[in-house]
Amino acid sequence: MTTPSTPPHFTVQHPAGYEELVRLAAAEPLTPACDHFYFLRHGQTGRNALRIFQAVDEPLSELGLQQAARAAAVLAGEPIRTLVASDANRALTTAKAVGATLKLVPLESEDLRERHFGDLIGTSSANIDWACAPENGETLASFVERKRGALAAALAEPAPVLVVAHGGTLYVLAALLGVPIGPDVLGNAQPLKFERTGGKWTAYALAQNVDGGGAIA
């Protein structure tokens, strides 16, 4: 039986701008009616591995496809009723792999896409700063607001819901629910379960991803 791991509160080194992301999210927390749901970051891409900002059409790598298949096998044992996914290639491909196993068709959401980094796309994301304001891109405030609405809509679907999206989505989601997150939940194609007990949300991995994670954006 899988048990929740205790999220590391003080030992995790988050990327620059993370505190501002949390501040913006905490200004209007998310209050879903459900008491549990699932989240899956997309499988790895070539630019994840190289730590490069990605465009919306970035495909999964061969490893990413394998990760998606393994995630589908793990999630097959969960009573998921609704699958909502970012329509970005890497997330939707992951969602379709899971959906084929769960016999669910993903509901596509453009608002669940990763943050648009504008002119930074194609450059290194190794020193990502979430508080940056990229030329021709999306501000952090706009990104958090977009994610707040998209996640609220996704979690209003018939429960239990599985959301398939991005690393940035996971950062905002955790901040909206007041959940500390660490490396144990940030990996590519790492199936997570969020649960509310006594008004407090926690998140834990259903199975550890042996391939580790990639660059968040």
C-alpha cells in the first residue's frame, strides 16, 4: 500500500521567483469541492533533457513515451472518472496514452498549457526565474491567474479527476492549495494524488519514477 511521503519543507531549493509565484497564488487560494484528485506532469521531451524553454508543439522523446506508458499502468488501478489535459503536444500525448488505458478521452484545455516564455523559447532554462517578464511572453501574474481558472474548471468536472499538464502547472497548483512540494513529486510522468484531510491538502507520488525529472519549463 502506498502511503503519503512527508513533503520536505526546508531542504528543497526552488527556482528563482518561486516565492513570488507562491505569493500570487496564495492571494486567492483554490477551493475545489472534491476531496481528492490526481495530477500527472507530461513525459520527458528532448528539450526537457537539455534544459531548454519549449514551444507548445514540442513532442515527447522515446523515453517520454515510455514514461507515459508506465504512468498509465500505475493509474489504471485508480477510480478516475474524468481526464483533463493541456492541449500542448507533450501533455496531450501523455494524456492520450493514459486515456487509452483508462478508456477515457481527454478533455483538452488551452488554458492548462505551460507558461508562454516568449523570446526565451529555445534558450537555456537552467537558471529559470519565474518572476521574469520575458519579451513577447506571459507575466507571472497572468500565468498564475490563467492556471487558477483552468484548474478550478478542471476540478469541477465529475470526480475523481486526473489533470495532465506541466511542471509550471504543478508549482501553481501546489501553491494554490498550500502544499509544499519537493523533488519526489516533480519528475516527468510522475503520477500524484492530492488529498484533503481536515481542510489541509497533501500530495504524494503513487509510484516513484525511476527516470527522474527534467527541466520544469
